[in-house]
Amino acid sequence: MMKEQMTLTFPLRSEFLTTVRLATGGVCSLAGLDLDASEDCKVCVTESLLILKRNGYRAAELSFISEGGLRVRVHGFEKEAGVPSEEDDISYALLGALVKDLALERQGDCVSAIGFAFGS
């Protein structure tokens, strides 16, 4: 199977989250994920974006790589003041329950990127 990649860059504002969820659902469908995995992926993308937003990032880059499954990387940029919150613990627990290979990248105390995969 050929490796395909799609990347979205957008401001981390609430009004963009619905559009990103719809795009994620479309990418999951193209990657051949079943409905349950697609729903889990949309939840993981949303939680990842919320973590970055709470940690002070003003924009995000969301990358999907399809190659025998779907790998997702969410990266924050344009950082302002922000600190980890207690709500992040709930988001991390949810992410950890939904994916096997959660990868967190940090800059200081704050998470700057989150990666995970679904499918083969």
C-alpha cells in the first residue's frame, strides 16, 4: 500500500474543532478504519487539540499518514502563556485508554505534540 499524507494547519479556536472532526472522519474512512476506530480517532484528535489549547498554543498542525493503518500527529505552535491543567489528566487518561502507542512530546512542562495510531 502506498503511503499517503494529509496535513492541516489551523488556528486553535473552538469554531474550527467541528471542521477538524469532520475532516478526521473522512480521513479515517479513506484509511479503511471501521466506525468504532473512526470515532475513537476523532475523540483522540479532539482531546489532543484541547490539551494543546489549554497549554497555551494558538495554532496546530494535524498530520494524517495512511500506510496499513492511520498514524496521527498533532503539533502545537504559536505558544502563549499556558500551563498544564487538571483537565489535561482526564484527556491523557482518555487518550491512553483509546490508543496503544501514545507518544507525547514536551517543551518544558507543556506537551507540544501528541502522536498515536489506529489500524494495522
